[in-house]
Amino acid sequence: MAINIADARHVADLARLDLTEQELATYTEQLNQILDYAQELEQVNTDKVEPTYHSVAAGTALREDKAVDFPNQAGILRNGPEVSGTSFVVPRIL
Amino acid sequence: MQHLTLKELRDKLQKGETTAVEAVQKVFAQIRKHEPVIKAYLQTFEQAALGQAQKADELLKKSGTEARPAPLLGVPLAVKDNLNLLNTETTCASKILRGYVSPYTATAVQKLIEAGAIIIGKTNLDEFAMGSSTENSAIQQTSNPWDTGRVPGGSSGGAAAAVAADECFGGLGSDTGGSIRQPAAFCGIVGLKPTYGLVSRYGLVAFASSLDQIGPLAKTVEDAAIILNVIAGYDAADSTSHARPPQDYTALLGQDIKGKKIALIKELLGDGIADTVRQAVETAADNLRTQGAVIETVSLPTFQHALAAYYLVATSEASANLARFDGVRFGYRQQSAKNVLELFKQSRAAGFGAEVKRRIMLGTYALSAGYYDAYYLKAQKIRTLIKQDYCRAFAQYDALISPTAPTAAFKFGEKVGSPLSMYLSDIATIPVNLAGLPGISVPCGLADGLPVGLQLVAAEFEEQKLLQIAAAVERGSKFARIRL
């Protein structure tokens, strides 16, 4: 399943990464090397194998659906690149 | 004094033979002397540390007559810079988080503080913990105290180098595929990755959530156990943490290992493992046999697929976790962006380094429409097979042995050009994360003058037994830490 530079450009778009042509070329080559290596997995029969999503069985953790205020709202807002009141400012959307 | 172990320092503090202020001063003298070359720390907090040390000394004086002091009272420790500490910068060694000031403290760090520890600084890492040499730090290059032309390992390379260079008495790292154990091996110290869920991950900047775990880097096995005693435990803020009765992880350290059944992993002693590393590990295994353990060899055939499965699972989860860095609420923002999509794409492109982008690309591809079953799902099924291999082994054995890494510390630049060869340096450590098991690296000897780490792995939540056997490895090897 080799990928070409157009595939890489599509993936970069999905990943929200504005990559240069040079980066796209490099990553296309390197991802192909890694995916080549990963092809060995195809030889393993996993038809009757369940996937492991939790390495240590814990069951589903449930809690009451209750909102709790974060104690340091000012500390969160301080990190905003651009803040107005309690809102983060972004370029115009509409 | 900076050369003391955590345990030795604690005993001296509690007996009144030294003070926390003196300990902090000695550690900072060591930092001033060696940091220009080692560069383990991204930031240090000398004034705050001295203030905390004075308070600790007052408490230590009182405790002489009253109750027993907190277990780490007055002990200077370091934490990896992907752990949040209130009102300090947490960068993950990434340009995208430069200037980010933590609005809260990670649970594991908070537990250290509550136990009386003094957090003296935050240590370097591969950007977002992605790497095996700390060369992927966007901020600085950390050197190995044993040979400053070589890497300290990674991704917790700063913490490992700081502990090895006696620039602190222990530290916390994070381990997703070997990031505590491999740098511990390269720097000749002890590194423990606990069972997934034993230590809360709340406040650890997430890399791959099903694999990440916080653990200690320490001068000795006993020091690692003392730190684990403090950081282990359930936390409602981490839904994957486990509620279990507390254990004293130091309890079995002095016990002999007569009759313990331990197996060398065949797949991790063959091709790709340096002869000198294999010899050091086999010598250490013989030593365990001399101490009364039964040593055999076991085959875990699915391990040959672990690396491929790991890089699909880890990068897939990373691509999702790192979606939050978009220049909106925190971190770097590209000011020239004309719309929101450009803001996301340009901020991320300018803020992330090459390895982080590579892994986001791989993970995004593995999760994208049409490839999910072939890559992510397939990798998660391989993970089940690896768990089953371990399960069969632990029905027979108390612990498994392998080298921690295929070679001793390599030179700067040696593997930078080839991502795959860098990934291969984690071949022995990643199966442990895929299965969620506890693993520890203990120094067991030298290869051409560089430390070799022996990795022990036990069944889930068997840290007591793991540490007991690790202490026996330590006693047998008589490894001498470097003294700078």
C-alpha cells in the first residue's frame, strides 16, 4: 500500500499541517519505509482475535454527569494567544 | 552530599545529620558545575527550592520530637517537562508550547510535593516525548554523563542525565514505548515503568493514551520503590487509574530470590542485539542463578511484530491527542493566518518539529478512511497476541529478562537520518507498553565502558516482586554509578 505525494498532501490536510513541498516529499518517502516495515503484520492471521483497546482490564469508568468548575480559570485564559474577556479570539469565521 | 542516594539523604535528613537547605545548595552547586555540558534541565527553580527547603528543615526539626516526617521531606527531585506544575512553564521541549504556563499540577507531581519533596527543575525530552535520544528536543541537546559525545537516550533523557550526574536525587519521567527505561539504561541508573493505571496520568501531556505511564528514574532500585510508594494510587481525575489497596514497594527488597523462576526472552537476545550487551545481560542472569533463582529461556514469537504494531497504535493515538495544539487556546499562533483553517495549519506547521509531524502524518494516515482496519485495528489485534504471549509466560515465570536496549548509548547524529533505525532502539521496551505491564531497567554492567541496562518485566501489578528481583540484579552486578 505505497503512498504517493498526493496521498501525503491529503493526509497533511486531514492533519491540519501546512507542509512544504520538500516536507511532503520527505514524509512520503519515510512513511513508505515505515509502512513497508508494517506490512509484515499482514502475514499474521488475526481473524479470530479481538483487538486490545485497554491493556489492563478496567471496565468502563462511570461518574455522575455533573459539571465542575476548573478552579483556575484565570490560569487558562492567561495562555490564550488572543483573549477577549473570557473568549479566545480567532480570525473571522463567517 | 549530592552523590548520596535518595534513601541515604532521607536518613541523614531525618537524623538531623544534614539539612534540606544544604541538600538543595549542594545540588545546585553540582548543576552549576555540570549543566553547561550536560544540559539536562530546561529550567530550574533555585530560589523557590531554597524557600521550600527552609520550611522542610523546620518540619524536620519538629518531627524529631513528634510524628514521623513525610516520606520525601526535604528531598530535591526533578520532573520531566511534559508534567504540569502550577505556575511554571511546561514546554514538552516544543516550540508550540513555549511560554505555556501550567494552570494546575499533575497528580503524580502533587503527590511528590505533598510527600515533602522539593521540585528543583524540569528536564529536557524529545519533543512531546517522541524519540529515543532526546535529540528531538526543539530547545537543547542533552549529553550523556558517561560520554558527552553520546545521547542520554530518550525520551526522558534530561531526567536520566540529571539523576546520573547527581543533579537531583531522583525524578519522574513518562514511558510510552521505553522512554523511562531506555534512557535509564543509557545513563546507568534505574528506571521503572509501572503497570498501566497504577499511577495517575492526570497532568501528563498525552502522547499515546493507551500506552503512556508515569514512573520514577532513580539512583537505586530502593529509591525507585520509595518514589513509587508516593506516586501510586487511584485518582478520580484519571479514569484509567486503578483503585487498589496500597502496597509498600520497598517491603521485599531485602528478601532473597531463591526458587524464583525467571526466563530470558529468546527473541530479544538474537540478531540486532550487540554482543557486549548480550554478554552483560547473560552474566547478570548467571548471577541471579547463583542467588538461587531458576533461570530458563522462553520464546515469545509475537514479539517480532511488536514494533510495527506499536508505531501504528502510538502514532494513531498521538495524531488525535495532538489535534488540540491549534493556536486557538494556548501555544504558538501564526499571526499572519487569514482564516481559521490557515490558523490551524500554519500554527501547527510552524510549531511542531520534524519527528512530531512525521508521527502525526503516520497516525492520521493509519486512522483515515479505508485504512483503519488494515493498520490501527490490525495493530490492536497484534497487541492481543502479544498480551497472550506474556500471559503464557507469566503462568510459568515470575519475571522475564532481556536487555533494555539493543546497544549501549549511541553517538549524536548516528540515527537521526533514519527514523526506522531510531525506532528499532525501542524493540525490547515497547512490547511491555503494548501489554500494560510493569518493567524496570537496572544497570547490570558495562559494554566498552558504557552502562548496560537489564530489563525485568512482571505480570500486571506485580511491582513488589519486580522490585525484589531488580534489587537482586543490583546486588549481583555491583554496578558503580558514574561520579561527576
